[in-house]
Amino acid sequence: MRKNRFFSSMVHRIRNRRLWKPCRATVSHGLAIGMFFAMMLPLPFQSFVAAFFAIRSRVNVPFAMLAVWISNPLTNVPLALMQEQLGGFMRHSMHVPMPSFLDVSGTFPYTDIQCNAANFVLGMLVSGVLASMLAYPLVHLISLWLPHHLPAKRDDAIRGVKKPVSDVTA
């Protein structure tokens, strides 16, 4: 992989230990990337796309790849219906313009439910942004409840060293 022109720029990043050790900042960024791509339902190989962007952004790769599994075969249909409804709400209440080639109606796969492609695309993008924005407070709230499991700094996560407690002598 080191000799390949495409992969050579990423090999040194993949081997970086900071991408694989959790800390508060990298986990929240990685989770945000993963949750954004989890909402991109028609995108094949979402885990690989999330891992690629996590490596390029130098954030936690395992959390980015695991967050993608929010959209799995059991949740794809409810997520897609929710995204289509959200897009329809935004288009009609906020008058969000969409390209005319997307304004095509059809039935949702495996159901008899009518859906609009423009509503679905808009709902998919909005839900991806909202889900990724939700990742930051979620990680910080969990780190407040479990402070020992998610260190605040990258250096502490890599070394596995806790800060020494200063001795106060009277």
C-alpha cells in the first residue's frame, strides 16, 4: 500500500495511534461523521466512506464506523419514511426549493407508500446534519457520567496515563 500513489498519503495516517484510541474530541468528531453517513441510506458501503473521512479528518475511526450501523436492514425503512416526511415538511412549510429533476414521485421499495425523491433527498441531508450535530452533546454528556472511560485529551488517551494528583502538605 505504501507504493500505491492513492494509498501512500493515507498509510501513515492509518497507522497513527490517535485514530484508534478514544478521547472526548476525537470520539465526538468520529461519531458525528458516522451519524451523518448513517443517514445517507442509498449510499453503499457507508462504513468505508465514514472511515475514509474519519482518517482524512484525523478523528476516531472505530466510532465513525460503528455509528453507521444505526441504519441497518431493520431500521432502513422507518428511517427512509421519516426522512421523506421531514423533507416534505421542510419543502411545504419553509418553501425550500429543489431541482426539478428530483421532483419525481413513486412508491417506496417493498411498500405501497408513495414518496417524492426531492422530499427524500432533502430529508436525508437535513437528518444527516441534525444527527451529526446531536453527536457532540451526546458524547460530552456521556463523558460527564463516565469521566474515567473517555479522557479529555488525545495525549492522555495514547499514553494511558492519568494526571498526577498534587500532594498538598500543611
